[in-house]
Amino acid sequence: MTVALMWEARAADGRGAELLAWAREQRLPHPPMRRETFRAPQDRVLVITWWDAEFDADLPELPDPDGGLVTRAVHRWRFEAVDPD
């Protein structure tokens, strides 16, 4: 089974580039099958990692950045890949 973990945060005013750099520097204890990093308006950063694991497996996730770097709590979601129609 493939599980995707999504991590999304919004940077404090004027700190979008710093949050993006912080997210790109974060290393997990073991590498996922795939990892992609995105940015969006309002200085939002999204990281998606894909894992060959069961849905409820204990998987490493990006930590929360220091409080001053973000404007709100980090959002996290977990998704299970499904077969195409």
C-alpha cells in the first residue's frame, strides 16, 4: 500500500523564503519513496512524502518549525493511494 503524508504551514509575514528553506533542509530518519515540496501564495509551504506502508504505520513526519516562523499550527493529513478507475 502507498501512503502519502502531507505537511502544510503558512509562514509569518515576510518569512516565506525562510520557511521554504527550512522545510527543504529537514531530513527524515529514513527516506520516503518520494518527496516533493511546493509553495503557494500567502507564503504557504507544502511537503508531500510517499511511503510503502500500511495506512496506520508509524512514519516519520516533518517537525513543527519554531513558533516565530509560522502564523498558525502546521496542518497534517494522511492519504491512502487508490487504484485508478
